[in-house]
Amino acid sequence: MARTAVSREAERRRALLKAAFREVAEKGFSEVTLDDIARRAGVSKGVTLYYFDSKEDLLRQLFHWLTDSIHERMREAVRSVEHPVEKVRALVALIFPSPGKNRAFFRAYIDFCGLAARRESFREVSERFYAGCREIDVGLVEEGVRHGVFLARDAAEAGSTLRAIFDGLMMQWLSERDPEASFAGYRDRCEREILSYLTGAGTGRERGRKRLRAEPPG
């Protein structure tokens, strides 16, 4: 009985977090009320306040929950394949799943970034999100370098650059007039730019290196 009650509590809390995510993605944090979230979750506002102290607390817990989920799915993606290049492709496929999912997540995430820039408790969640992403990205870079697939470079800097490519292209895609039609192009470009950066393929610098390696010493 006790275990069933704990499971029910966890399920109700998860339903509230999912409802909050959908509401924020559709309306933005400033426009969403606890009543909106409770209505979407099929509970009363009182039940919502039983699990969360305030709307701000709910949003903060939402991004803790999303952060844990994203990190776990990223780890699963890179573990699912062996070759470093395939790991990059798996990560890009995960981060660019579909126009609808990407639009919902990044609309909510943009709101969250605004709060993180102004409130310390949200900044700490954002810091944890990027720390986890960097850990995974850096591990991917280090593995590729060990296997001789990626150029030898500072892994921490390269991991940060990967994240900048992911986020930068996603932000640009959100501004497109027709995001549905342009989605595949941005996803393919993300994969192409990351692999070009990590392997040096197609860059003038790498061609120069290959030419120098081919030339005998003077």
C-alpha cells in the first residue's frame, strides 16, 4: 500500500511537471498561472500547491527534471553506437528530433534563460544543465581524439564549441519564417558543421596540414 501511494504521488508530480512544460511552451512563463497548469493536469490549484510552493518553484523543478531527462537521453544516445562519428550523429538526431518537439522545448528554454539571467536559483539550474552537457560533449571529443578520428585539440574548448553550434543553430531555426520546411536543413547543417569542426574535413586548415605532412622536410 505504501509503495502504491509513493508511486501515485510521483505520477501526479510528473503530470504537473509535464503540464507546466506544455503551458510554458505555449504561453510563456509570465502568462501562465497555477490554475492553467492545474487545469491541464486535471487537478485543483490546491493539489498543485501541495507539491510546489509557487509557480516559480514549479518552473525551477521543471527544469531540474528536464535537465536530468536530457542528460540521461544524451548518455544513452552516445552509448548506443561505437564509432565517434556515429556518436555525433546520434547526438544530433536526439537534439533535433522534430519541429514540434524542438519548438516546444526551446520556447520554454528561452523563457528559462531569461529567468536564469536575473535570478540566482535559476542560474544554478542552468549551470548544472550546461555542466552535464559539457561532460558528455567533452567525453565524446576525447574518445574521438583517442581513436585518431578527431583533430587533437583542447577537449573542454571543443565541447563548449559543440554546444555553441547546437544552441546557435537552434535559435536561428526558431526565427525562420517556415520552421517546418527548414528543420531538416538545420539538422543536417548542425551535423555537418560539428563533424567538420571535429575532423577538419573540408577545411582549408586541414588541407594545408595534409599537404605539409605529404611534403618531405627541406
